[in-house]
Amino acid sequence: MKIGIKGLVKGIMHAVVSAVIYVIVPYFIIQFVLRYFAGIAIDTAILQWIEIIGGAIAVAAFFVGFLQPKTIGHAGAGLAQAGLIATYIYYVIGGGYKGTFGVFRISFGPVNITLDISMILLLSLLIVLLSSLGYIVELVQAIRLRGKKVPAPTPAPVKTA
């Protein structure tokens, strides 16, 4: 495998964008809510899940960007990233780390609000599943092409005058 500067830069950019989306922005949103909305209680254990799963998504995104498309490595990295994003949706956004999925309770003094977004989260999990199907197709095609040899073009006969 030839490592090119273009692939390396592309991989780094994929990793940085994923880290911003899945780690930095959620972390700052939680810190903002904790600082400026004293009535809202957020379990800080979610920060560990954000760091671990979000960091793993960024690593997988590096390989998705770095590796050539239509290869086994690219498809495997894409499947890993899709699986990690599904895990992120379930545990971090859905609240699965504490045993609830998509049900949030917010209290403002005497007012208690229960919000159920489980159907929206299931829809987003379905979208991630559908995107992973593209990587499965890519993986199958890459495996099939791996065993085939592409014949070299034969030169045309030279005509002499």
C-alpha cells in the first residue's frame, strides 16, 4: 500500500471533523448547560462516554478518509465507524448508559417534564444501518475483486511499410 500525502491529509481532516462533531461540541454544550442553567441536572458520567466513543469514531474516520475507496480496509473502517456512531446514538444521545433510551426528565423547581424521543433515535439508528449497508456492498465488491487479476492491455501489432 502506498501512503500518499493526499490520503494522509484527507484522513486527518476526517478525524478532526469527527472529533469536533462527536467530542468537542457535545462536551462544550454540556459544560454550557451545567454552568448557565443551574436548574438542569446532567449526569457527568456522560462525559466519559463522549470521550471514549467519540474518540473511537474519530480514529475510525481517519482510516475512512486515509484508505482508498473500494478496498477491504476502507469498507472495514466504514463499518467500524457506522457501528461506533450507532453506539454513540444509543449510549450518549439516547441515554442508554443509564438504562433509559430516549426518555429524559427535566425538572425546573416544581415543574417536571418528561420527554420521549426514542422514535427519533430509532429513526437515526435506521439511517446509520442503511449507510452501513453501503459499506457492506463495498466490502463484498472489494473481496470479489481481490482474487481477480486485471489483464494488461496487449500492444497493437506494429505495421511495417
